[in-house]
Amino acid sequence: MSKQNLLETNRNIELLARLLNGEQITKQQAADFYDVEEITISRALQYYRSLGIEAFGRKSGIIIQNRPKKEDLIALSSNYLSLKLNSDYFSNSIKTYSKIDPRFFSKIILAAKAVTEEIIIIIKYQKLADNTTSAYNLKPYKLLENNNNWILHAIKEGETTLKTFYLSRIKNITLTQKKFKNEFIETKSGDTKEIV
């Protein structure tokens, strides 16, 4: 796959994840965000329709009129993670995770994008202790699969401690326009160390 095709595939999957995540985006806003022409976003909508996803651009924003098939979202998730993280390991894990979390697609795609591109995200997270939901601005460092559950390691803005967030407990992920500098390195043992 050429670099251009790779970029286009990743962009199409990321945009679909954002739309399924409930973001109200016009074609022009999407074009500006991905630094492409509006016609490129129109081609993405044609691509979605070729998959049976009824996606259309309106003045108020891009709309999706039907829920994509779970199998299609599993395939897109596997494809995206394979390309983004250079691994084809994730397909079975995503299939299993999709059975417990109906919003698996948006969460995995947006979290992977944020980790690999060092983008600050805002999440709404349901705490394990008391089931209350809180919003956090996070610097995401790593997305991991653990026994068919997906975990995001991130640091809350203003803090320095790496924390664990279960994707199944994240209610919403929003990408911001802000980037951060990864201040951690991994040792050969897998431990994370702060760069001083």
C-alpha cells in the first residue's frame, strides 16, 4: 500500500469513528482538520456508502443515516490498528471486545490516533468505585489489550502520574487540537521511566 493510500485509509476510518462518536462535523471542518480539500471528504463519504454506510454531507454537517454492521466496524478497526500500530494481532481481541462494548469502534480508533499522534483528549469516564462520571483532559501514552479488555494509559493534565483507564468505562472520547510531547521512554523490561 502506498503512503498516500495508507493516509487516505487511516483518515477515512478516523473520520468515520468521529462521526459515529456523535461529533457534528461539516465537510469543510473535516477538510480543514485533515488538511485536505473538501472533495477528498466527499470521496470518503462515497467510500462509506460503498460499504453500505449511508453517509451524506449537509450544510449542518455530515450525517450517517444507518448504523454500520458490527462486522464491518470490526474489519475497519483491525485494519486501522494493523496499519497504525504495525500489527495484525488485534482482530480476535476486537471481535471479543465488541461483544461487551457497543461503542468499541469509536473508542479504539480515537484512542489509537491520540496515542500515536500525541493528541490531548477529553474523556468522560465512569469511575469503578462509585459509578459517577467525570471529565478528564488526558495525555494518552499507550493503548493496550489485556484479556480482551482495552486499556488506555494516560496522564491527566496538570498531573505527573501515569493512570489506567478502561475503554469499556469511557463514555466518550473527544480529540482536541492540542498536541503534547511524549515525556516517557520504555525500558527493555517494559517499565516506563520519566525523562529528566
